[in-house]
Amino acid sequence: MPDPKPGNEALLANHFLLRHLRPEELSRLAASATISRHQDRSTIFQRGDPGESLMIVLAGHVKICAYSIDGKELILSIISHGGLFGEIAVLDSQPRSADAVAVGKTELLVLHRQVLIPFLTRDPGVAARLIGVLCQRLRRTSEQLEDALLRDAPGRLAGCLLRLGNTHGAADGAGVRLTIRLSQQQLGNLTGISRESVNKQLIEWSRAGYLTMQRGVIRIEDPAFLQAVADATF
């Protein structure tokens, strides 16, 4: 369950969405914010739940996902430190459109709708930043749709790894080390590829020296090669 925590004001003041607010506005918003902690794989909210809050990731990761009738998972996005989610239901007052699940031990800052909405209506800067987040989500969704329709399995996996490197990666020499540990099943759920196919492709690229895998951490040794694979399948 969420609980109040001192220091919320400092957390908000450092976040891109709200850092331009005046001190008194930050104090008022921080007073209503809460901290929510979740264990690995625990459900934060489910599709159809009331959309009463927007959440900012302070630690860990959150996957936004949907499930088919037979239980097959599709991961729509992964949110890391500083990222926010839950904004769609907060803005349109409709139920949640997908599930949110913790990846690793996760800590969230929760901003409640009844307090946040007045800030959005009064401050065009906050609203514009939130619209920017929505646009980024739409672009990523379009990329995933392009992958599913136009790329073969290697191209989809290559494009996925490159996007993960951009959003969850750290420069490591000439390569990029992913800072999030994802199982091969989770990579498959991100790309719509079977776990077996993901495993086969990762092993092939690892043997060729294009990437390395150690204790669940992937390091992209040759980003240009993966980009060429992704581009070649359009």
C-alpha cells in the first residue's frame, strides 16, 4: 500500500514534468503524493482498474503489458527510473488500458488525479510535457506495429535490443550494456517471437561477437550490425 514519505518535494523538483513549478506549488503537490513499493512480478494495476493516479518510477522497472484470452503476454513498454506511466487513464478518466507489473523490486511516486488535474489545467507547461510523453508512447507503439508487420524475427529482435539500448542502456566502450535484466521469454513477449527463437538468435549473434551475455545482462558489442539487420528487413 502507498505510504507518505518525507522528501517527495525534492523528488518532484528534480523531475522533468514538474521541476519548473514554483516552490509553493511543489509543496502542495508533494503533500498529496505517496510512495508505493512493489516486489518483483507484483501487479501494480490491471486493465479495467480505475485510473486514479499517475506514477513515477523511483527504483526498479515497470512493464506495461496486455494478455490474450489464452494468457499470452505482450509487453507494450518498459518504464525505468524517472519514467512515468498511468497518464492515459488520468487524463481521460477512463479505466486503465493495460496492466502494469513490477520488474524487480520497484518504488513508485504516486500522484493522485484529483490533485494533479488542477495543475494541468492551470499550467500549460506541465500539460505540454505530459503530451510529449503521450507522443513518445505513440511513436513506440507505431514502431512495434511496424516490427510486427514488416520485419522478420531477427529484424524485430535487433530493433528491440537497439531500443532497449537507447532507453535502458549505458555506453560501454564501443558498445552498449543494457541496464535492465530481461529473460528470453520477456524479450519474446516484447517482440512477438517465441522464447526458443530468441534463444537461438541470441546464441548465434553471441558466437559471432555481435553481443555478449553474462548473468542475464546483454552487452551490444556491435550496434551498427544490429541496425543493419533491423533496416534490412523493411
